[in-house]
Amino acid sequence: MCRSGPSSLPISLGLLAAVFLWGGNNTGVRYLVQSWPPVFTGSTRFLLAGLLLLAVLRGTHWLGPWQPVPRKLNGPLWWRGGFSLAAYIVVFNEALRHTSASHVALLLAASPVWALLAEGRPPSARHALRAYGAAALALGGVAVLVAPELQQSGWSWRGELLGLLASVLWTHYGRQCRWLGQHLQGAEVTAHSMWRAAVWLAPWAAAEWMTRPVPMRADLLGVQIYCALAGGVAAFGLWTHALKHWEASRVLLFNNLIPLTTMLWAAWFLDEPVTVRFFMALALVLAGVWLGQSPRTHAPDAPTTVPQSPTANPP
């Protein structure tokens, strides 16, 4: 049961603030990868954000009590958490090099539909109709977004397809988080996955550093710090606080606002155009997500921990 009364407004405002910060995070990463190599950008951000989250967990109770990681979870955290997150961020950052931040955020918004399809055979014909209908609507939104790019010559459409792949990889990472969430709190899963992802990417990031220009301008460093602090620790803290008071399904509804906040940030900060096509695609994707939110049969001991991240996304 969720709490109601005086606590509802502060929690809602906190979630809106988190969604706003994540929109800025997506836009900031888009800005960074225009000047920095994508793997270096993701690796350094995850290292900073992961270590900061660990420091908050270790030194405060804001995100829950600190507990050491059991030895049996070290391997799963490296593979299920770190490696899955590393694969996602490489594709996510590369997608942002080739298309707008709002487009990538919209493609990521379809990830609940891919998660629904990955759950296996629906328990009834009614659930099957809703699941496949949801997938059809989400794919229709993707088609609206991508179709004009496919009509152009060259590789101008690669960012949209990489964004779609990032959405699938984010779904995969979320499923790994659900498994890890049976043993650790969501904040711990994210913190440990982040720094491990940074380690996985470190050799590639070092190679980029040695072979490609990595300008250390004040604006780039400032945006990277914002992405780690605001898009990582601050937004995640607000998100985790909400999950302590509300059921996960209610909290996750706020994810639907991330493409809009990303669009607003990108229009203001990067001068990205706001198009009618984007809103048409957004309507189809959100309709698919809404249609897919039907009750399903779960085992009574199914974990309630949900993947939480600085991008809601997506980190």
C-alpha cells in the first residue's frame, strides 16, 4: 500500500525534480560525446558516480543502511551488473553521437514493452493481446521516429537504430538488476554496477585517450560533474526515497516524462528542434507502455526491487 496525505506532494515534487535532472543528464551526455570519445565519457562518469554513491551509502543512511557485499555476489555483480551496464552505455553514448538526445530518450522509454515481451508466454489470451498490442504501438512509435531517416542516403539513421539497441540493452540490464535486487538494495546494485562497468571499459577508454583528442575544457568538465552529481547521486536519491513510500508501479509512471524533460533541455541547451513527429512517436510509445501495464501472474516471492538508474533510465 502506498502512503497518502501530506507525504504525497513532497514525493511527487521530488520525482519531478529527478525526472528533470535526468533530462539534463541525457542532454549533457549528448553535449559531451560531441567532443569526447564515447567510451571515455561513460567510463569516467560511471567511476565518479559509482564511487560517490558508495560514499553516500557508507557514510549516511540517505539511501538505506550500509552492508558489505557477500562474496558469492562478486561474480554476478561483475557480469550481471557491471558488464551489462558497460555494454548498454557504449551503445547509448554512441547513439547520442548520431541523433538527438530527445530521440534516444524516447527510444529508451519503450524499454518497459521489451521487458514485458521478455517475461515469456503471457498467462492468457487477453494478456497476450495486450502484450503484443503494446509492442505494436511502441514499434509504431519507433517507426514514426526512424522512417524519415531511413529515406536519406548514407548512415544518418544509425543513431536511431543504436538508440533502439540501447533500449533493448537497458531492458537486459534491468532484468539483471531484478536478480541482484533479491540480495542487495537498489542503491547498492547501482553503485557496484557503475564502478565495475567503469573498470570493464577502462582499457577501451585508455585507448581512446591515447589515440583521440580529449579536450579538458571547463564546460566539458562541468557537464561531466553535473551528470555524475545531479544525474547520478541527487536524482537517484530522490528516486530511492520515493520507492520507500510508494509502490514501484506508481513511481515508474514518472519515467514517461523523461523524453519530455530531455526534449526541453535539448531545445534550450543544444538548440535541438522540437518536431510534431517527435510528439506523434511519443504518443504511440507511451500508449504502448500504458497498454502493457496489465496485471500478470507472479510467484508470491517475486522480488519487488526494480532497476533504478541515473537515466531511468537510463544512466
